[in-house]
Amino acid sequence: MNIMSEAAVEKALDQKMNTVPYKMIGKDVSVYYGEKRALFDVNLNIRENTVTALIGPSGCGKSTFLRTLNRMNDTIENCRVTGKITLDTDDIYDPTIDVVELRARVGMVFQKPNPFPKSIYDNVSYGPRIHGLARTKADFDEIVETSLQKAGLWNEVKDRLQEPGTGLSGGQQQRLCIARAVAVSPEVILMDEPCSALDPIATAKVEELIHELRTNFTIVIVTHSMQQAARVSQRTAMFHLGNLVEENDTDKMFTNPDDQRTQDYIMGRFG
Amino acid sequence: MTDIASSTVRISARPETAKRDIGIKRRYAAERRFRFYGMAAISTGLFFLALLLWTVISNGYTAFQQTTITLPIEFTEKVVDPKGERATDGKVLLTANYPLLVRDALVKQLGLDASKRPQVKQATDMISASSRTLLRDLVVADPSIIGKTVPVTLLAEANIDSAFKGQIDLKVDESKRKVKDQQVTWMNQLAEAGVLKKSFNTGIFTFGASSRPEAAGVGVAALGSFYMMLIVLVLSLPIGVAASIYLEEFAPKNRLTDLIEVNINNLAAVPSIVYGLLGLAVFINFAGMPRSAAVVGGFVLTLMTLPTIIIATRAALKAVPPSIRAAALGLGASKMQTIFHHVLPLAMPGILTGTIIGLAHALGETAPLLLIGMVAFVVDYPGSPMEPSTALPVQIYMWANEAERAFVERTSGAIIILLIFLVVMNLGAILLRRRFERRW
């Protein structure tokens, strides 16, 4: 894993976004569901240690694009992806790339909190266990603790790690899912509307968490909330009808977008 | 301010003309009617269930009682081993004239004249002919009782049993019934002496087939059923679950898998006797497996149960929320890990319920067993599934064909035993379901 020192991250963030290296590069990405085409030659690059927000009206293909990044579309019948997506230098749709290994490097958090119906401990330790990241009980304990700390959940659950994860509140469940994703030490974390099922307080906590996670992970987040995109992201990409309309620094995007459609969407004129 | 406000509030009067008929009354009437239909349907069902249970139990509860006669049997050496050869020739003890011992004891008990043959014959007829094996087993098990007098509890003959339970109308002319007046007199005499009495019938649980009702039981048939259930469970659970997982999770969706799916659903509806014919043709005629053996019965019932288990398992797998699969796949679990770590455990209650319901169905199945020769008169416990055996429902079927009063009550008694097995299995299914659901 490629962790930059904190000082380096701060420095990088202080600089203009354009100088941050690309973590993932999507070139001419098209997705077909059977005969229906859902994405049209999208060229979108994800910068390292950056939060990239994907916005756009419903059905615009932003979730579809997100799911191409860890090949979750593979699980959908009749789904076909063309174009090229690279993670660092690896083409993730190359036949030699194992999807299991890819998903260990590109984790995912879903719209609805979906903890396993197991204990909190087992939820977090499941990923490391199947990938053989730890051997002894002490190693697992450590991974569970650090992951829960990174997800800001440790203090709330440290005394009840053996209780079922499904017994937590919605916001806690979503942070547990984030901890579960973090435990595998991925390089990129994909988030598909992670706050849409949460109340404003839980949302604020998750947003704060996303902010902190940026130092260690590259994050791509799909959101319907313009304010959320503005709050958590450094880069924003706007999708419309399967096309990438504009991709820009978030500040610029929300103040002076290049494209009229972006302007209209942000102002709430359609969508 | 508030006064003014309240005084200025005006409620619009409902215009008479605007009163629409939106059919409220009709809707409620329809609902009431529907509720009545539902309740009528349920009451009808409950009524017939109650009728069934009442018929079976009122006919069958007496099968769990048996009239016994306890006599002090004198194991005289003169009768058991007249030539004193038992040390050298073991056959002597097996072939001895045990009924003579019973006769002597009974004659003594009733104070009869042993020389009056017809009278003595009538008296000994009151005791089951199964006494011979009972006494023989006692002596063979412990030859030291020869020469001693031991009280032995013997079974009363079926007609005496029925008469003592009050099931035979004694007002009917003596020549038209099997129990003679003299026997009734002795019966009452013995009952007063405390020698003849009703006790719990353990025999119905342990004995095998017999032409004498008092010595007939479902023990052997139950063991045959047990063997078959074991075979069905061991074969159909893994095969059914493996087939369902493959079809549900791995198989491509194409015409072939559609065809397989349609066929599985159809197979579940195929009459069970067709499976019996299949078993006869394939397992017995083609593969040359033994006739009337539990192993063949088990195979046939496995084939019959598989569609039920596959359908239940697929439904249980389908019911697992997709979000759990997505979560596991998103973490980098392989398809196999996703299924075995997350999907299967969550589907387990449904799978187990389906399996037990399938097993219960198989336990009560008779028709296919008739064709593979399990309608057999089996006296001894089968030592293995390869030996001839019969099954509980088949035993019921055979007893139902018998005319004697004592078999009528035993038929109902065996039905009660079978129903208890089924209820226990279904309870097990419910408990397993609860247990697993709580754990998850």
C-alpha cells in the first residue's frame, strides 16, 4: 500500500489539485446492460488521496461508473464494460487480474448499511480473515481496533464487540461498514450514496470520517446531495444521461462551472 | 385577537348536492363477506381435522392397553428337558413343549380337571399362542430357572383382550361370537383374583408383524422407516442443497437451466407411485438390489423428496438479501466464500425446514413402497438396510386389511404413533428454525 506521510499529504493538498497524481484512470469507459447503453465513453481520472464526488440526476450513470471501478458490475447478468480502467499501472479488466485481489485493493461501502448478521468483531475481521492478513488472535484484535478507530466507532462499541452488528443504529452500522472496508487496507474506497439512509447527525459524522480517511485512502463518493459533495470532496465529476459533463475542482465546480448543464443542475433547474 | 380570529373562522357547509356515493357501504359489505368466507373455510378445515383426530384416537387409544394374565409357571424339568440332554444338545430347550407348562399353570389356577380335554382346550385358548416363544426365551436366557416356579406375565388372546375391554357384545348368541360364556366366566374369575388385568401395551412398540393381534406391533416397521429416513436424509440433503446452490448461484441462465427448473417443479408433483415403478425398474430389476429392502425404499423416497428439498432450498437462497452478497463480494470474498460464509448460513433455517417437511412427507409415503415389495410380513428386526423390512405406513395399510377387532384398534394405534412421529418432526423443524434465526 502506498501511504504518503501526513506532511506530504498536507503539502500535496495545499498545492493545486492538478499536480496530485492519478490513482485510477478511466479511458473511454462504456457500460451496456444487455442492449441498453448506460455509459458513453467516459474519461475520468481519480486522483490519489483525494475525495472525488460523482454527482448528477438519477439514472445518469454515476453509480454505474463507480461500480466499474471494482468490477461490481460483473455480478450483474448481461452487463458489459468496454474501455480501459487502470489502478496504478494495472488494467483492472485485464484477464490476468483477479477480481478478488482487485476488490481487496478497491473496497466499497454501499447505500444501505449492510453489516453481516454477525458480531461487530466478526464483521470487521472478516475481510482480513479471508485475505489472510492476520494470523494470531492478537493481530486480529489489533486490526479490528485500528479499523474501528479509523471509522470513529471504537469508543462507542469497544465494550460490546461480540454483540451483533445489526443491533447498532443506522449511522453506527454505516461506520461499521466503513470500518469493515478499511480493515482490508484497500487503496481506494468507493462509496455509493453512503449517507442517503442516515439522519443528519449520522451524516455529519460519516462526512467528517470521509474527510479524515482521505489522508490514507483515495475515495470516490456518489452523492445526490450537492452540499455533501461541496463539503467532503476536492474534485467533482458531473454525469448526465450516461455522459461525463464536467470534471473539475469542487470549489470551481460550485462557483463557476465550465458547463451550462452543471450550472443548471447545481442551481436545481433539473434533476 | 384570538376572539376575533375564532369568530372569523368560517367552516364551509357541506353542499348537499356534492355528497357522492363512493360505495363505502358496498366496500365494507364485501370485506365482511370475505371475512365470513375465510372463517367458514377455516372452520370446515378444523371440523374435519377434529373429526379425524377424534375417530383415530377414540378407536386407537385402547391399542395402548393389553390384557395380561400373570400365572406362576412351574418350569418342571420333566416337560422342559425330559431326557436331561440340555447340556449337550442346545436344541432341547428350543423345542420343548412350553404350552404344556402354561396349560398346567392355568388348570391349577382355575381348579379344572386336567382330564377334561375340551374344557382345558377352551381355557388354554384364552392365552396367546405367543406364550411359547416367551417362555422359551426365558429358559434359553437363564436355564437355571428349570425346576423353579416363576410368576410370568402372559398376553391374553386377542378375543379375550377385546372382551375384557368391553368391545365384544356379550348379549349376542354364544354361537355367533368367538368368546364363549365359559371363557367369560373364567375371565371374570381371573380378573377378580387379580391375575388377569389391563396393563400398558409395550408390545405395540416393540413387536413385529404377527397374525395374532396381541403379538403384533410396529417396532420392526418403525426400524425399517428409520433406516429409510436415514438414507433419505444422508442422500437428499447434500444432493438437494448442492443442486440448489449450483442452479441458484452458479448456473448460467439459459434454456437448459430453464428446462431443468421446469422439470424439477414438475417432478415435485409427480404421483409417488410413479417413483415406486421407477425404483422397481431401475434399482431392483436393473441394478439387482434386494427386494423389500429399506435401502431401495430409501433410494426411491430420496428421489421423491429431492424436488421438495431443491425447491425449498432455492427459495431460501433467493430470500437472502442481495445486500449481504454485495457486502461480501465488495470485500473481496470469492463467490464460493460469499455463499458458504454468508448466504448458506442465512438460508439454513429455510433449508432445514424444507428438508424436515420433505422427510415427514417421505415418512408417511406408502404407495411407492408397495411396488418395491415392502408390503412384507416381517417378523424380525432387520439387522441392516439390506435386509427385508417394512415401513410404518405400510404396516398400517396391512393391518387395515385385517378383519379382527383387535387389528382395528391396532390400525388406529399405529396411525397415532405415525402422527406423533410427524408432529415431533414438524416441531423439530420449527425449533431448528427458531434456533438458527436467533443465532443470526
